[in-house]
Amino acid sequence: MSTLAGIHRLWIDVKATWSKKDDEAILEECIRGEKSSLKEYQEKIDNNLLTPEIKTMLEMQRDKIAKTIRQIKILEDLKA
């Protein structure tokens, strides 16, 4: 886990405590963090400096992150 990811997870924990476990706020923060990860993956994939194997691996991970975002949005819609 990167330092930034660790800080983000800590922020989600703090926000959950302050917002009295407001599910929607937590889900929004999760979406924000996943979108940030998605952007980072896409930037690395687009830089064209990767071997085909690494690029394929990153694309698969990027796709899993995109799927996670969709799933979180479904949860968020259920809470609304």
C-alpha cells in the first residue's frame, strides 16, 4: 500500500467517526479514492513505457478498480 493510500484509508476512518458513520459520506469518499487510483493507473498505462506483460496486468487491475467504482455507486444509490 502506498503512503497516499494509507493516508486516504485513515481519512475515511476519521470521516466515519466524525460523520457518525454516515454511510453516504463514506461511500463518496471511497469513490473519490478509487477514482484517484483509476486515474493513476490510466496515466501509467498511457505512458507507453511498459512491457506488454506489465501493461496487461495494469489494465486488468484498472478494470477491477472501475468495477469497484460501479459497485460502490450501486451501494450509494441503495442508501439514497
